Amino acid sequence: MDSLFQTSHTNVEPIESENTPEAIVIYTTDEQKLPTEYADYARVIKGIEESLTSRYGVTYKLYSSSDPNTEYWELLDEDLRHSSTDVEHVIRIYDRLEERTFVYDGDRTEPDYCVHPSVMNNVFAYAQAGVALARMPVFRPHGVSSEDLVFATSDESLLKFLGDVRVRQREQSLRRVTVFTDTRHGINRQMEPVSRAVSRDDVIMAPEIKQDIYRSLDRFFAEDRSFYKTYDIPYKRGILLYGHPGNGKTTLVKSIAGSVPGPVAYWQITEYTSSESIEEVFDAAVRMTPMVLVIEDIDSMPKDARSFFLNTLDGATSKEGVFLIGTTNYPEKIDPGLMNRAGRFDRAYEIVLPDEKLRSEFFYRKRLHEFAGEEIVQETAKLTEGFTFAQLGELYISAALHWHEDGQLDMKELIQGLRGELDKSRKGVWLQNSEGRVGFHF
């Protein structure tokens, strides 16, 4: 495969653009007169442009971008993994560097490793769109980094390509969930399929709260948006879900991801969340509007980023078309400024422990009655007061295992055992003899 820098490469005369303005320093083949770093960089750019011109017969120009939301690189990687005919490999940049790469592809019908051309050290072109992408290796004293390069035949070609990318990104977002995670090195963005479909019927909670939340979502995603126009209401909403862990907040969010006609994104707050990452996430969200942005564990927002986060949600800088959902297990840690203010979180819903009726509904949906009987379901619902949905789920799994292995079931014993373990966890006392020691005796 050809490379820009190898002995057998033949130079191609470039086609100069008549509209290209003059420069102070002009690249020439006499590189001794040029700054070393510039000569190395310009030689690569010249080689890429000549290769594109030679192959397609038109001039490609280099563009600069400070936009952190470079979805087109993610789509390029996906096109390469799936051998799309829309993208063509033009040439490698450096000889003796990587040509292909391998990755575990979980999106396949049968997940497995796949091998495909590497984005790094290669030039790819979307010829029909008149756009080319190249991830150029940059050699530094302590390793190899990279610089992303975008070439296009014209401003119009580039703008149309970016518009098409946005449409395609949104279509993909309807089938998968975008996950943002703040890391030491910036925002990590991944597209993940919903692991298991959760319907609205799977969500068990107080009917009035459930109806209110879904009604707000359906109204938000209504095609005509007449409600917001009629009553002159800003096209944005924010709700906060709070309550003890395991009470169904995550299940509710999963059901939203599978039931609204718009993209859903998760944002995992970490100690690395900053004003820069906040801005980047909301900029990415705006590109997917109308959409739902879920902020998990919002109480963990670093203190030095809270003011910027509040300002981002406020009037002049707020983002229309974003339905914001925050979740927390510790509402007392939430900044009071987030609550009950237009443009921030308009409503807060406490997801409480399930009462006997909801516990009974949970076990019927799990079909406990099919092997344990109706009486066991009713008895179990009465005896599990104070259990979260997560704990009820653990109880159901234990019951199913015992029934499958033994053909019989002592639900009272299972409940007593699970409640005992929960008490140990709550009190932080795990040993029956708390004064005993764990160790090795010889």
C-alpha cells in the first residue's frame, strides 16, 4: 500500500487555487531555509493534497476547527469497521507505521473482534461529499501523538457534509444511548446499545408520578410543539429524581431511552467534571435536540464547577430542546439553586419505597405466582415492608433458584435471611460476634 513517505513515492504536481491568499512563509522543496517543524508539517500537508488531487482531479483545501464535538471521526471509525462503500482509503501518511487495527465490536449480531483500516496514519475520503479526513502522527520526544486534519473541495461541500453528519448522528442516537464520562484527559464519548429494552409498563411507581413524568416527555416530543407555542413556554424542561438507591430511578430512565422519539444521552459526573466538560456536553446535546440529557448522581458535581453549571442552565445560556433529568440518592447534597427555578429543574420527584400494592405488582410482573402461587405473592408483599425494588429483585432471584433446584419454596425463610443481611449492611456489623477477629492462627 502506498505511503506519502517511502522511496518509491512519486511526486504529483499540485493544482494551485487562484483564490489562495499569499503567505509570509511559503513551503518549497529547499527545506533548509525553513523552520524544521514547519517543514515537516508542510511536507505532510503537501503530500496529502497532492494525493487527493491525483486521485480525484480536484483541489482539496485544509480546514481548521476548534470544535470539540467531532462526530465525523466517530462515524468514520464506524464506516471503517463496517466496510462502508461511502468512504475510500487514499494513502498512508508514514511508512512503517500502523496500517490496520483491531477492536472488539459489541454492536454485531454476534459480538467479536474485527480488523479494519486504522484511522491513525491514513487518509480517507468521502469522495461524493468532497471531504477527506486524516489523523496525522506527530512525533514528540516522549512518544507519538496525533493531529486531526480535515480537507474539503469547498466551503459548501464541507458544510453539507457536516449537516449530513448531524442527521446521521441523530438517526443513530435513536437506536443507541450516548454516554459521556468526564475523565482526566477530557470527555469520553461512547455510543452504547440499550442492553435490555425496558418498557413503560416495566416501571412500577406511584401512578400519579409516573403519569406526570411521561406526560411531560410526550408533550416535549410532540411534533407540533403547540403546547409550548400556545402558552409561550421556553422549549426546555428539567426534572430531578431523588430517593434511596434501588427504588427504580435507573429503570425509569431506561424506559425513557426506549420510548421517546428522540436521542437520549447519559452524563456521568466525576471528580474531573469542569467548566470545559460542562460546555462540551451541552454543546453536544444541542446538536441532538430535541433530546433527553440524563445527569446521574448530580450531587457529585465538583464544587468548583457548580457555579458554571448553574449559569449554563440559566436564561441567556440555557439550551432549548433539551429535556434534562437529574438523579440523586442524596437530595440534601444538592445545591439549593438548582431547585424550582425556570430553566433549571422545574420539578422534583421523590421515588419512595414501594408500598404493599406496588410490591405485589412487582412480583406479579416477575410472574412469581406462576410457580409459587397467588397466596405466596400476597404473603411476600406483606412481609417485605421497607424493601427497595432492587432488594425485591434479589428476593425474586433467590426464590426462583430455590424453586428450580429444590422444587419447593420457604419464602418466609428467604425474606428473613435477606432482611438479616440488609440489617448487617445498614449497621455496618457483618460478624455475628462483632468483637471477634478475622485472621490466621498457627
